[in-house]
Amino acid sequence: MPENNRLTNYTLILFTILFAVKLYFISNTFLVDDEAYYAMYARHLAWGYIDHGPVVAFIIWIFTFLNESSFTVRLGPVILMSFLTIFLYSVTKKHMDQQFALITSLALIANLMFHTNSIIITPDVPLAFFSILSILFYYLAYFKDERFIYPGGIMLGFSVLSKVSALFPAIGIFLFPFLVKEKRHMLKNVHFYASFFISFIIFIPFIVWNFKNDFAFVKYQGSHILEGGGFSDFLELWAGAALLIGPLFFYYSAIKPIIYLKDWMVISSEKKYFGLVTSVPLSYFLFHSLFSRFELNWIAPIFFGGLFILAAEESQYSQTRKRLHIQIIYSLFFISLIMVQTFYPLLPLKGKSDPTNRYYMYTSLVKDVKTSIMDDLEMNKLRIVSNEFQIPSIINFYLNPQHEAICLSIDYHETLYSFHYDQQSLIGEDFIYIHDKKEFPEKIKPFFDSYEPIMISNHSRNNSTIASYSIWAVKNYKGKL
């Protein structure tokens, strides 16, 4: 089949080029603040954290065990997502067909969302990795070989342990034999229930952690997801998702599942399966985003099932169609644009309008803190603090101070640091306070006897200031009032 041979060669070349690009990227950029925060997870390993499950921490810990650097922190995503691509291709080629395997691989390689998951370490990386594998294994268990049901259960457990939003595809997987007559024989199969029991067993450590910590995660996420939003937020979310994932991929993830539900009685069981694991998260996020403000990465579970719908629909044709080529070219264009902009800013974007600025926001601060604070024998004895988690995490990762920098969380949600530092034990101490604005924050003033400016740290890029921080000497912390 010459068409498949061409597509195979094209996919292999693209995989190799982008793998090299990823390695170059993680070798030559600063961590963003969220990544530094998750690196602190790995320094304080636990079975749970206030905002996520523990899997991201263990991935970072594994890859940084011998050496901690921005490269090793990010090496996990590169390896995991590359392995996922290769594994999906080999398994789907064997149990489905080569066209399906090639399209699935291409959709993973040449997509801005999955590319980002390959170079930045967040809980979205293990979420995507384990969720996609769980969808695949349960499909194989339902349609090819029931022995795949236990690997499916294991992958499902780790996906939920990575990020609880994996529950939405899991609900679709579980409901499938209840809703599809041809598969109801699975309801009499003890292995079906055992696989989900295994998933639950894997998730138990996180449940225990919540019991021991006054349900910190439940309370935090409960307040977080109920943050109010309006119709403009709704439009911004879904327009952003369409831009990020690409037109064809978005259609198969956000539109096609609705068509599947409408045509439920006439579509194949395979389409019902992929439609169900996609439409469950789609229904939740679509409805909830009407009145809550969601971040773009939160709705990622929709696209895990959408990946398989795209491949299933497009592999029906003997030749890849122009619209698939357009999807690939579209995604590669944005991947290339962002990679070039990261190292050679050609577009005249300023501030937050340039997403690549986040890789440079802390470079000057780290240098200034090292020369002005860390290299000063007296000030080096003082703990560095801030009132949000980003700055302390960056300082800890790149400078590793004598006293770990912490977040005070004054009129701010609890963070990792809240579980390791008792506020009472800090009362009376003097600190170095770093703020992300030039003026000392008014709400922090009552908590100290005095605050004296040390310096302002600015960083400019592409002829504009992208970050400005003020560094202060503060005395006699009074504790939370």
C-alpha cells in the first residue's frame, strides 16, 4: 500500500525531528513556575497534595534521582509521550489496522496540546499518558481480547491518581457495557468488576492522604472549580480549545460525539465506545463552563477519546484526505511558530500576549537573588518568603537556599509549603520578602514591624519588560492574624 508507506515514512521523520526539538527545548529553557512547584513535590514526596495527586511528583523524582536540573525534570514528559506514540502505533497496527495506527500516531505527534505535554511537566502529562492507555486497553478488552481488561484497570487507576478529571472518561468506560446490548455479557464477567476494583485500590493512598489532612484537596478543588464565570469566559475557553487542538481534531472531539449520541441506534459498537468515553467529559465540561471559569488544560480529557474518534473516522478511507493534511499542517505551523518565538522572538508580542515569555520571567530574578542575597553572608541566613507559591518554588529549585523558601499564604490558599511549615514556628523571624510588583503589598504590611527595600529586579525581552520583582528586608513576622 504505497499511501501507507508514504505516511509511515512521513510519520517516522516527523517523530524523529520533533523528538530532537523537544530535547533541545528542555535543554535550553528555564522551568515555568508551575513546573518548579511540582519539582518541590518531588522533594517532599507524599501520597497526595492540596491541588493534585502524587503521580507527577513520582515521575519527577524518578528522572531527577541522580541529578536534578531543568532537563531531568522535563525528561519524563518527553520519554512518556514518545513511548505512548510508539506503543499506540504498534498495538493499534496489530489489533486494528495500519491506517488507524498511523493516524493515531500523527495526531499525537503533530498536535500543539500533546506537544506541550511532551515538554512541560505538569499533572496533565501522566493524565494524558494513563488515560489514553486505559481507553485503548478497555477497547481491546471489549472488542478483541478480554485479557486486556486488567492492564486497562491499572492504567485507569494511575490516570485518576494523576488527576481526578480522569474520572470522566472512566465513567464512559464503565457505562459502556450497561448501555450497549451487544456487550452486556461483560456485566456477568467477574473480571470486569475486578479491573475497576484494581483502579480503586491504586487510588486508595490519595483517599487516605485526604482523610489525614482534613480533606484538603477536596476543599481546595471544590472552591476552585466553583469560581464564577460568564459567557465571555465560556466562549474564550472553547475558542481557545479549538485553536489549540486544531479544527479537525476539535470537530471529532467536541461535535462528533454529539452526532454519535443522536445516531446511537445506527452506529457501530466501536463508535459507541469511543463516543461514550468522549461525550461524558464533554457533557460535564460543556455544561459546567457555562457558569464557571475553567482553565484551558482542564478540559483535556475530552480530547483523549477524540483522538480515537479522529483515527477511526479518518481510517475508513483508503487514502488520507486533504482535511487531515490541513489538520497536521495547522498544528505543525503553531508548534514551529512557538518553538521559533521561544528562542528568536520574531513576533512583536508584549507581556502575556507572548506565551513564550513565561520561560524567561525569572531569569533575572534568580541572578539578582544569587548575587544580592545568596552571596551576602548576613542576608544568606534569612529565609526567603513570598505570598504565592511561584517565587519560592523557582528560588528553591535554582538556588537551593540554606533555608527553604516558602509561601506564607496570607489571605491566599494553602500550598505545599503549608503542610511543611507551621506558621507559629515562624513568628518573630526576619525574612527576605519577594513580591511580583514594585510596591510592597498593603495587605502584608500589618504582619511585619518594618519592610525595607533591597532592590528591584527587572527582566526585558523583545524590547519590553516582561517581569518586575521587588526584594525587601522584613522584620519580626507576627504570624497570621
